[in-house]
Amino acid sequence: MFKQVKSMFFWSLLYKFRRRLTIVAFLLSIVLLSQWIYSDVIEYLSLTKQTDLISIVLIIKWSIIFLNISLSFFLILTLFKSKKSDEKEKKKETTKEKIKVDKNSLSAREKEFMHKKIRTEAEIILQKKIAKK
């Protein structure tokens, strides 16, 4: 029973994040491919006696490897980042922008209500009790 639940959980995560995991697998395969290409280029440079270019090829190889691995780590670490929180923040910003109304466009009655003290229900009840005494 537990094995089935674990398997279902694993496959649902795999299905949910299949695009991102495919990108990570592609980046890691580029790392392995870069090693194969590097050995081939080194062999060619050795045969043509251009050993002065080996240092440049080595730098390019390691930059490709570090770039792909760091990008893979970033994609894996942001895998479970909630998109809902980003959408909520955007909605809050848009509602704040909507609330900000130009004060010149308000009527005199609206301006009066803006500066009027709003009493709570408890304050109203207290004032009624004081007035009855």
C-alpha cells in the first residue's frame, strides 16, 4: 500500500514538472557531450601541432560545464516555487493602483467622507449607553 502511494506521488511529480526536468536532463547531457567534444578537439589539436590553443579550449569546456550545472541547479531549486504567490503579489499591486484615485476628481461629498472619523460599532453602542444615563 505504501509502495503504491509512494509510486503515485513520484509519477505525479514527474508528470507535473516534466518540462523543467526535461530541460535539466538536456543540460546535463550537454555537460557529458562537452567532455566528448573536448577530447575530440584535443586529439585534433595534438595531431595538427596547435597545442597553444588547448588552454582556450579548456576554458571554453569548463565554462560550458559550470554554466549548464548552475542552470540545472537553479531550475531544480525553483522547481517547487509557487506561481500563486507571484500572481497574488501582482494582484495586490494592481488593486493598490486602482485604489489610488486622483483627489481632484473626487466630489465635495466624497472628500468630506475621506476626512470624517469613522466610528466602530462598539463606539456607537457606548455612546448610546452614555446617552441613556
